[in-house]
Amino acid sequence: MKLYDAGRAPNPRRVRIFLAEKGISVPLVPVDLAKLEHKTPDFAAVNPLQESPALELDDGTVITESIAICRYFEELHPEPPLFGVGALERAEVEMWQRRLEFHLFGTVRAVFRHLHPAMAEMEVPQVPAWGEANKPRVAAFLGVLDRHLADREFVCGNRFTVADITGLVSLDFMKPAKLSVPEELDNVRRWHAALAARPSAKA
Amino acid sequence: MKLYDAGRAPNPRRVRIFLAEKGISVPLVPVDLAKLEHKTPDFAAVNPLQESPALELDDGTVITESIAICRYFEELHPEPPLFGVGALERAEVEMWQRRLEFHLFGTVRAVFRHLHPAMAEMEVPQVPAWGEANKPRVAAFLGVLDRHLADREFVCGNRFTVADITGLVSLDFMKPAKLSVPEELDNVRRWHAALAARPSAKA
């Protein structure tokens, strides 16, 4: 088994944090996104959609999509549970994972990829108006999130889950996107600090 | 239990198809998106993100996000399994559900929402250049999908799954987005026809 990784990019980091929380070690194969290594024919043979991360099993089967890779490890190593326990909790983890992915990760990503000059080769065409349109969406979602976190340690209550991982990488992704969490959102700031202080955050 | 629905919109339809495949009946509460009912304070009390569908349980708990609602029912009614069986199959269903969601549903949605005049009130601001930028992405993904389907009945092999549901609603969503599947993509066309012929497709 080997995991095609990609340094500081947020999606591979989600998987590394997940594995660190599970205490699982998987050999990493670096893919240099800055050199567009994911666009090479060699990597297209691994993932025709040319995205990292990708998990290659010993029989050659490839699983892509960060959350699909995490779910594979959750099935193989259920402890500690990071996708919830029981029908309702699993649905809530899925709900918050998706809310954070679409309304925070996706919006921050749009700001970064469509407005950052370093992304001109990666995001073709850059559409600056689309980047700008996402800035108020980031802010609006952070407001909803702050109210939600007022009486919760983690986004799904008392249990750290994969939804928190998506939250952490999204908040950290705001820095290269030149966005910041408004000062008054105390609950988001407290949550971000707690996630960033976990040993897994360094993965 | 009641399900906030929204007529022809693709996300509520995903849940209705899923329930039909499971043989589950849930009372529907219509939400008229054309009248922006999802933007009212009443609906914001159900879902602060103001999106449909939303499942309200008898104790008032609300689950939003189409795939989270589907997963809740999968946990309660495991047969027939629509999220896969076993670690690898579950990871593959998650992978294809996400690939279809990001690379087909999401790209078709961007074309529709940013280029269709009827969306001017719903998608603020419309960014036509972003709609145009997604057209070649739809085409590129359909090419990858066609090659994948060459030797498979469904997107994850012999078993119909929630990933096929996302595929069906995405392909049907192409019509209002004024997109069409290229003639030469025989495998996508055969798959689309087979999914559309299932009784659940009318849900």
C-alpha cells in the first residue's frame, strides 16, 4: 500500500491528519503539484482525474478522493471512530463534513485558485469575479458556524470527527487565500486553536 | 419524520430516488424554490444554510445534505445496500459519488446557475465566465466516465449504488443547463438510459 501525497496541499493533508488520529502509518509517494507532476501521463495512469491524494493498494487498486480514502481506513480500523457511531451520528458527521466542504473548503478554494497569481497555471482560466463572489460566502458560513459552535467542543458535539479535519484544513487554507476569521467569531477561533494544537495537525 | 422537498431541483430528487430504491415512504413538505421559500426565516429555522432537502425527525433534530440524509436511511434500512458492502466497496462508492458530485453535478450546476437567465435571482452574482469555464470540464469528465463504464453495468460494477443516483440526476440536470452528452459516448448513453428506465427515476 502507498499513498500519493502532495506536500502542503489541503486534500492530501486531510488524509495525513486522519491517519495520524488513527495511529496508522502508510508509505508516502510525493507528487510535486508546483511542478505539475499530477498532470503527467504517469500520474494519469494512477488517477485519470489527475488529482492527489490517491491510495494504491498492493493489488494495484486505486482509491482517490480524500474522504473515500479516509472511509477505507475507518472501515479497516474502526477505532477511534472518526465518522460517527450509530445512524444519527453518522448522518450528522456526513452533514457537517459536507457543509464544511462545500461552504468553507470550496469557497476558500475558489478565492485562492481564482485570485492568487501563483494559481494561474493550475486554474485555467482564472475567473477573478468568481473568486471575489466567494469572499462573502466564506464570511456568511463562518457566522453560521460560530453560532453552531457556541455550545459544542467539536462540530459534531463531544467527539472529534473527520468533519473537524475538513474544518481545520479549510481554516488553515484561508491564510494563502488571504482571508481571515473575523475577530468577533470567538467560537470559531477557539475551535480552530484546539484543532491546530492536536499532534495530528502537524501531519 | 418529514422531508422538506423541492420539486424538480436535483438534490431533493436524489433523496427521493434513494428512498424509492429502498422502498421507504416519508411524508414530504414542499418548499417552492422559485418563490424563494428556502430564503424565508421559517425555513432558516429548519436549515440555517437555507438549502433543501432537509429531514426533520420527530424530536425536532434536522439532518440536511442529500447524501447525509441518504446515509441515515442506509443505516436504518441496510437492504438493499446502496453505499456498498465491505471496506473496499464502500470506499469505491464514496470515491465515485464524490467524483460524480464534483466533476459532473458541480460543473453542470455551475453552467446552469451562472448562465441561465432564470437563475439571476437565485445565484447572486451570476458570473457568466465561470459558467463558460465549466463547459469543457463537463465534457472532459464525461470522456473519463465513458471509458470507465466500458466494462461496467453501473459506475461501481454490478451493483446499483448512490453514486449512480448522483450520476442520473447530473445527466438529467444537463438538459436545463443546455448541455448534451456527445453522441460518441456510447457507454454513458447506455448507462443513462438504464438508470432513467428504473422505476425510482420517476420519484
